[in-house]
Amino acid sequence: MSDVGETCHFNYSINLIILIQIRINEHVYLKDPESSKLGRSIVTHSIALIDEIGFEQATFKKLAEGIGSTEASIYRYFENKHKLLIYLVSWYWNWLEYQLMFSTNNVPSAEDRLKIAMKVISQPHTFQSDLLHIDAEALHRIVVGESPKAYLSKEVDGDNKEGYFMSYKRLCACIADICREINPTYAYPTALVSTMVESAHNQSFFAQHLPRLTEIKNGNENEVTEFLTEVVMRVLKN
Amino acid sequence: MSDVGETCHFNYSINLIILIQIRINEHVYLKDPESSKLGRSIVTHSIALIDEIGFEQATFKKLAEGIGSTEASIYRYFENKHKLLIYLVSWYWNWLEYQLMFSTNNVPSAEDRLKIAMKVISQPHTFQSDLLHIDAEALHRIVVGESPKAYLSKEVDGDNKEGYFMSYKRLCACIADICREINPTYAYPTALVSTMVESAHNQSFFAQHLPRLTEIKNGNENEVTEFLTEVVMRVLKN
DNA sequence: ACCAAAATAATAGCAATACTACCATTTGCA
DNA sequence: TGCAAATGGTAGTATTGCTATTATTTTGGT
């Protein structure tokens, strides 16, 4: 099998392969992990490792052992663990943005598009997601449990200047635009969307670990979607 | 000045001192920090330290240096840094609950009480807050920037079994009760409240560090309150 | 005021983490 | 074939997170 380089694959039952580039801000990595086998292996295995033992417990040493490589080699791709997390989370946001574009395409009603958006942010894996070397469900779990750590740090302003949170901002901006279509007079569309995106993760996490903080039942992601959709619709309705 | 022991003080202009106990689940600490001078010093200085350099950069060693004590002494009060964070955050939730009780007392309208609750969660320092050794504003900043780290860990289930998140749950339950009074048929009052509480922090953080994720302007906490109040009212209105 | 018990300080040490540096080997490709 | 880039292997350092031991101070009770 040849090396396809900087690509991600979506397979369809018909004989067609669509190649999608999921581009990450190049300052996040020292060397593009999509450009080599080791790089892709780092991404694949880091998702499995963080999903399994959590971000704080994960180290480049353990990751290197899992891959059969060395700490020093991983440091050639990512400056540190924090940058790796930012990379993974950015990848996730870009993937969601693609899913949103794809699944709202040719949907004329803004309300319908907003409903799709709420589903995309709360249960992305129900859309197409059989990617080559990225375990999308594990990545989703990581985002639910670890993504706030990407921006909740003292380096947030520097990281932001480097553009590390562009992917997140773009996704929120897309959905906020739909909100504006529905109600152009509402004053806080972006705040509403970022609240909904964070809530999608929180509610899913609470349902699993702190069930007294939500009525939503563990694993019932339809309920999360329903909750978010209802909130956003009521807020935007006049 | 005599040692007042396990107490917190609210001072009023009239000649009256009200003593309030802010009780934290006793498993969070090894030895009650309110029971000694050193303990209180640990709490006071840890708030200043975390506020200044952030939770990840803070260490017991740096804290000990700041106090003029030693790592080993701090370890007699808190098993580790994570437990200290849980202690501080729990203290904050208890304090908010007290503020909520106090400021909604004798307010007959549930809508009015909910509005007060939204203000309490988004700008707690506008209520009385001149405490003895706790810098409430710094603690609020810590909660905004670090509190999700208290539960976003692999130990969350164990910590929850120990009851470390009771304070948070109690506060949310109180506010959810007000929501049920306003609209007894709404299916997700607790989910709505936990979403609002987290959003209060997120929107404040975004306004300061990632302004493209919100319309709210940095420092304008009235806007956060307004945003939350509007959301919660529209969601609960029939 | 004095003694015993408790609390704290001082020091040391250890294993793990988060890197960095250096050099040897392999691989890709011109 | 040969050169450069990528990777592997090894080592080493500073810091972190924590424990243990002992010395000193503080305290509360008689």
C-alpha cells in the first residue's frame, strides 16, 4: 500500500473514495504528523493512550513504548503534550466543521440546519466517520473529557495569538451564522453557540460520571441533542 | 487577636458579626485547614499562588516557600494538589449557596429568585464578600479558569463516591428547584442549570481570552448575567 | 510554671516526569 | 552509489510529587 501522505479517507459503499484534507495550524506541530508513518502512528496511539489512561497520566515515554519508538522521536513532532492535545482537539473541530458542511448542504431551512448542527456537536459519530487512522469515537471521548484543558491554561493568550483555536472559532462562527438567519435581532448568537458546544460535552460527561447534575441518562446521546435543540430553538424564537 | 477557629466572618457596618461555617467534606483534607494558622495560611496563599501562576505551574514547594513553611507540612493538610483544588472549589460552591439562600430569602416570586441566582453564579462578588482570609475575587477567577479540572480527571468516579462534588450538586439542585417552580413540566431543569453555571465561567473566560467565541465584552459581567437570564427565562417560558 | 503531646520545621532522598543533547543507524530518493 | 533526512538509542539534567526521619517549637492540661 502506497503512502498517501497528508490525507484522511472517507469510504463509501459505491466505488468512490473521497480524500479530505484536515488541515491543522502548522505552528501546533514541529513536523507534520500526517507526513510520515511515525507521525500518523503518534496520532493514532496518542488517541488510544489518552482515551485509556487520561491526559494527565499520559506521557511521551509511555506513548513511545506503545509505538515502539522513543521519546526523542516524538519530541520531533510535538513540542510537548499540551501541543499534542491542541492538535487532536483542532483535528476534531475541523472534522465537525466538515460534517456540518456536508450534512447541511442543500438544506434550505435554517431551523433544520440548526437542528443538524446540534446533532453534529452532540453525536458526531452518527455521521460518516470511518477514517483511516483516527478512532473518531475515542477522539470524541477525549474531547468530552479533556478539551477544556486545551484552552484553560496560563498560555492561552500566547496560544491564541498563534491561531491554535481557529478551528473551534470557525465551527462556532458557522453555527452562529445559522442562528442569525433564524433570528437576526438576537444579541448573543456566538455566546449561545459556544455555550451549546461546551454543554454538549458537559452533559455527556455529567450523565456518565456526575448524574445528579443532569436529567440526561448515560449513553443516551439523543437526549443531549434534544436538550440542546430545545434550548437553542426557544432562545431564538420570538 | 484571638484565634476564632473554624469560622468565616461577614462584617456589617452595624455592630454585629455573623459567623458562618463553610463546611467542606472532610475526606477532601487530611487535617482541617480551618483548624490552625498554618492551615488557613495554606488556603490563603494557595489561592494567591494559583491565581497568579495557574494550577499546573503551582507546586506545594512554591506554596511552602511563599508561606515560609515546608512541603512536608502542607502534605499533612492535603494529600495532593488535586485535593487542594477540590477543597477550594467546594468552598466556592458552598459560599455561592450561602449567598443564594441569603439573597433570595423572602423573595416570593420564583422568577425574581431565578434572576438573583443567575447574578450569583455570574458575579458573586457583587454580594457581600469581605471574608477574613479568603480573597473571594481571586477564588472566583480560579473557579473560572480551573474548576473543570476538579472533575475532568480519571479519578472522577472515585472522587464522586467520596462525595467531593456534593457542594456543586447542592447548588445546582437549589437553582433547579426554582426552575421547577416556574415551569413544572420542563424536562431538563438540572441540565439547564448545570449548563448555565458552566456557561457563566466559560463566557467570562472567553470574553477575556478568546473573544471571538462570545459577544460579551471582557469585564462586563452584567452582560453574562443578562445572557444567562435571558436564556433561562426563554427556555422555561411556555 | 512545667511537662507531655502534638504540630511544625529541616533535611534528605527517591522515582517519575519533562525535557535536551549527542551520536549511530536506517531509509528515501537523485 | 551516495547524500540527506528521518529515526533510534543512550545519556543526562532539572523539576515534580511524594515519603521518611529527626529536631525543634508550640500547645494545652495540671
